Amino acid sequence: MKILFVYPGIKGSDNYNLNKVFNKIFSSEPPSFGILAALTPPSYQIDMIDDSIQKIDYNQSCDLVCITVYTMNAPRAYQIADEFRKKGVKVVLGGWHPSALPNEAKQHADSVVIGEAEEIWPQLLKDFENSCLKSFYNQLRIVNPLKIPNPRRIFNKRHYLSASVQASRGCPNRCFFCAMTNRKYGRIYRTRPVKEVIEEIKNISPKFFQFNDNSLTIDPNYSKELFISLKNLNKKFFCNGNINILNRDENLLKLASDAGCCAWAIGLESVSQESINYLGKKTNKIKEYASTIKKIHDHGMMVLADFIFGFDTDNIDIFNKTKDMVSDMNLDLVTFNVLTPLPGTPLFDKLKKERRILTEDWSKYDFKTVVFKPKNMSPEELQNNTIEIQKIFSSYFNIMKNIARSIKFGFYPFVFATTINFQEKSAL
Ligand code: SF4
């Protein structure tokens, strides 16, 4: 029997041009598929399609299609699911979006997995073999990280120049817009044994990878142990972190740099402390931004930062204030997003209750399109000003400045900075 894992793009591979090239350079196979592949009996044949870079052949022979869904790609995922179901193939949907809206997902699937899939998967396969798939598989317990196997990387030699690794899950912070942590299993921080993570990294073929953990600063002692063990593997990577620990723990920065870290991705979110407090991100103190960026640079790593506009505490002045402050920060990549109320978050529930949601066309929940009524400006003002500020920081002049700065950090940071800066520009 054959299982086909499908990673949906936003619109399908035909719709990508330049982005398709960038997708190939720094995208990687989703670790969730590799983990499920590792938990699948060897009697199954397994294949995977990445819809953003490959064309889907709906006539191929397969018995079970499993699709991972997040909000922005949900319409495309449903389209793919419907096509396979028309051919009589059973379809399972899982991921953050079906976990938040299982009844919606069920309209396009034979089964919906709610929550983490590792413990559910063996039973789901047995039910599939016995032709008695359940409509919903609900993971009620937190999955023990010791039970998460190393992914079976059967896909990465085919298309990806990069890989992704997950050493930990969850984040105890409760930023009210964050889809990751607004479910019970998302809030509990769990780490995998360092030895297993290192074993996994040793076995990935690309030299460059990303840690897709929510943050590698939640337990600095764990991350230090990980970085020390990584030091001699001759790999390059980037990871996510929070500003508070990165500001005060220079030993962590040194160990990360020695381990091959090229860049830290940090959700700076806003230059307004009032907005930071409003969104509940206790890790961020505006006054620590500039000094932290300098410290990370001093240790030979780049800083990739995200900002969000549209909080109820933001008014139209926030754009000029952000422009002035960010210009002095020397960030290596800066991305400006609009606040996006993902289903399943307190933010979505609040805006829905206040009748401020403008559309539930999930393809517009791309962090670039305004989908709700902001409090202190019009949706058009929020939309246009966000695009304008991104254009300023993605101008050729600023991109060249970022690339020039990256040269001193080495070859991989240079390639990485070039790719991500042009990728951001091409998305405008
Ligand atoms: S710190 Fe990051 S991962 Fe954690 S809740 Fe906030 S936004 Fe989400």
C-alpha cells in the first residue's frame, strides 16, 4: 500500500516563478512527514509531494493521502483533498488549521487528526487497513518527546538544499495572536534528548538547516548543551529566539556562533512598548532591541526580525515611528506583517465577537492582507502603510546594504542574506 504525503502550497506550483527558485533554496521537507514516515510500518510505500515546487499527478496510484494544513494554505489543501477523494482515494487532514476547525476540515477529508499525530498515527493506519477510519482522531494527551522518533528522511535528497530539525516543542509564552501556543499541547515546553537531535543532524545531507523550534532561548541550558554538541559537525543553521535571553546571555551567543549559527530570527513585533504589552509578549523590552542586535552581530551572526502592525494600541503614527527606529537597528532582514487573527487564537475569538473579522477566506490570512477592522485606522491605511514600509526596507539600496554586511559573516550568511532579502522583495 502507498501513502502520499502532500505539503500544499498557497496556490500550487504553477503559480510560482521567482519564489519557486527561492523555495527550493531554503525550504525543507516538513519534519512532521518524516516523523510519521518513521512511525509507518515498512510494508507501506511512502512518497511526498511539495505542492509549491512540484506538480501533483492526481492519477498516480496511492491508497491514502495525508495533507498537513495551516490556515493560509487551507483552501488549496481542501482543493487537493477534494481532487483525490473524487478519485476514490482516502484523505486524512492534520495540522494547526484542522486542529482549530475540525468540522470545517472534515468536509474535505475522510479523517481529521486533531492535535499532535505521533500517538494517533499507528491506530489510524490500523483502522485504515481494516476499512474503518474514524472521522476524527483527537490527541488528548501531550506527546512525550521521548516518543518522537527521528524523522525518516526519505525525501530530502530529491528537492531540498536545506533541512529543518525540531529539538523542542511548545512555548510557555502566551502571545495572544500566536497559533502555536494557544492550545494546551502548544504551551508545554518539551525538549528531545540532545543525543537524538545530534544523531538526526548528523544524518541530514544538506550542510545548511534550520531549527524550526518556536524558540531556542526558552531553556538556555538545554540550548547550550545542544550547541556544544553541534560544534564539531561542520553544519550551518539559523534558529528562532527571544530578545530577553539573547540580550543577557552572551555565553549562549558565543556557543551558538561556535556551533555554526548564522542567524537568529526574532519576533520584535513592535517598537511600541504599549503594543508589546497589549499582545502579551513579556520577553520583549524595546529598550533592549538595539543592544541585543549589536551583541548578536558582535558574535558573527545575523538578525532577522519581524514586526506586526494593527494592534488596537497602534495608531497611524506607528509607521513613522517604526521607520525611524528600525532604520537605526542594522537588521539583516526585516519583515513587516499585518496582525492576522488565526482561528483558534484568543485574537480571532475577540475580533469575531466584536464583529471585526472582514473575511474568512483563509487564503487571505497570509500575514500580508488585512482581514479585520483595525481600531485606530482604516483597513486600507493599515494595508497601504504596511506595504509602503516593506518597500522602503526592501529597496535595492537596503538589500545591497544587508548583503554587504553579511559578507563579513561568511559564505553561508552571505548566500542566506541574499536569498531571503530577494525572497521578501519578490513577495511584494
Ligand atoms: S514567544 Fe513566539 S512562539 Fe511563544 S507565544 Fe509568543 S509568538 Fe508564540
